[in-house]
Amino acid sequence: MKAGAGLVSALALFLLMGAVFTQRVRPKKPTRRPATTRKPSVPKPAAPAQPEPVEPTDFPPPILGPPSMYPDCPRECLCSPSYPNSLNCENRNIRVIPVIPFRTHYLYLQNNYISEVTAEAFSNATEVRWINLANNRIHQINKQVFEKIPELLYLYAQGNQLKEVPSGLPASLEQLRLGRNRISKIPAGSFNKMGNLTLLDLYNNQLSDNDLGRNTFRDLASLMQLNLARNNLKKMPAGVPTGLIQLFLDRNNIDDIPKDYFKDFTKLAFVRLNRNQLSDKGVPKAVFNVSTLLDLQLSHNQLASVPLFSSHLEHLHLNHNSIESINGTLICPFSLQEDLSDLSLVPKLRYLRLDGNHLSPPIPLDVIMCFRHLRSIVL
């Protein structure tokens, strides 16, 4: 019996150990995800190119000001109680000029997007004396505008797109600034009866000799300053009023000055002919010997010698020419042999610019002896 019981116990132990071995945890094999099949990428159709903004959609919206104590003040403008006669509409992104109040004397409309000036805005603005329209996109100023403002004194319209001088300008006008436009035409009679005009600025336009007739400036008896710089002139303008004080002709293509061109000028003090095509051949030796002349600018030309000038000249610009020598005896307005104890008779030249030529220091002694008031020489 005991032997049978031992055999049963041994058999039970053997079965128990087999069960333990069968329950040992086997390491799991890494599971692989099935490879995903990528769909071929289909290029998306390109979005249509956006066209460049076309006017007037490229304009920023007008800037509206706060409510004003003046009921007639346009929202696009500012009306200051300190200056009740001024209407400030500059830098407001305005495209159309608002209705101008009757009390307005000074009208500021510069730096906007105005393309045309029409009479409707000026129906009640008969007291306007000063208009600034600079730096807009104006291509036309209607003639009827000036019928509404017959007492206008100052018109500033530089930096626009005008192709000709506006018609119907009032006779009261004293200053007219039309620089930096595209003006290639001055209609006949544009300046008729404008005897009060003192300043005419046509700088940086497209005027040629054919656009300036002999009678273009005939009626401008009070003109003091004429600016025709940066145009397409090859000749000196004809018919310039002889009472002129300042004549600016820089950056043209002028290569010849008539011998007696300045003979009848009685007040001419400033002449600028920088950056033209002037040479000794086209400049008569004594053409600038004008007693009233104070400042003469002839830089960036082709001069080979120093032209004669009056003893009253104070500033002479001859830089960037082709001058190789300077003879004080030849250009001195008086003889170096004379005894000028009275300094009031000594030439008044104070500033002389000669750099950019073919000159080397020192300055010749006869130049120093003649021009005793010289304070600055640029060589």
C-alpha cells in the first residue's frame, strides 16, 4: 500500500512540473504593420495669377477727420479754430475734391490721389487765395475752376501729370508752380494779361524750343524768377522779360548763347546754366559781363577758359569743365597796374569753384592780387 501511495505521489509531482513548463511566457514576436500603399500625388491645378490692382482700386480709403465745430467742414479735411480761413485736406487719400466752404482763403490738397480738378467743388469758394495741389495725379484742371476763384494769388500744382499749362489762369496770379509734370505744350495766350506774376516754375517738364514762342512770356512784366531747368531746350528762351532777377536753365541741352542775350536785362542777379552743352565756341567772351549779376553757375559744361564777368559778381561756379589754365590778368575787371586804394572798387568775387577741371595748385598770384575779396577757392 505504501509503495502504491508513493507511486501516485511521484506521478502527481511529474504532472505538476509539466504544467508549469507549458505555462512559461514566450517572448512575443514584433508585429509588423501591413505596408500602406501610398496614393500617387496628383498635382493641384495652379491658382490663377491675381492681376495687379488697377486704379482706382489701389487707392487706400480716404481718411476722415473728427467732427468739426464748423458745419461746412468736409469730413475728409481738418478745420482748425485757430485758422478759420484754412482748409487742410493734405495727406487724406482724397480722390475727389470736396465742396470748399465760402470762408476758405488757404486750401491745402497736396499729397492725395486727385486726378482732375473740376469747378463743382469751387462753387462757393470765391475767396480762395492760395491752392496747393502738389503731388497728386492731376491730368487736367478745368478752365471753369478759375472763373470761380478770380482772386487767386498762388497756385502750386507741381508733381502731377499735366501735359500742358492750364487755360484760363486768372490775371491776379502771383506765383505759378508747375514743375515735375509732363508739360510739352504752352497754349497760345496762356500767360496773357498776367502782369502780376512774379514766379513761374516749369522745372522738370518736356518743353522744347518749339514750345516757347517769342511772345510766350511777353505779358509777364512783373516776373522775377523763371525756372526752365530739366527740359529739352537747345537754345536760350526768347522773349524773357528784361526785369527778371533769377533765370534757371540747368540740365538742358543749350550749346549757344547769343552775343547780346543779356544786354537789356536791368535786374538780372542769378543765372544757372549748369549741366548743359556750353563750350567756348558757343559762349561769347563778354556775354556774362552784366553789371547786376551776382551769382553765375556754369558747372558741368565743356568750357576751356574762364569767361569775362563784371566786377560786381560774387559767386562763380566753373567746376567740372575743361579748363586747363586761369589767367588773372585776362579775367580781372581792372588793370593790375592800377592803384585801387578804395576797396569799394575792388572786384566783389568771394567764392570761386574750379574743381573737376585740369588745374593744379597753386592759384596764380595775379588771381589773388585782382580778387582781394576772395574767401573761398575750390580747386
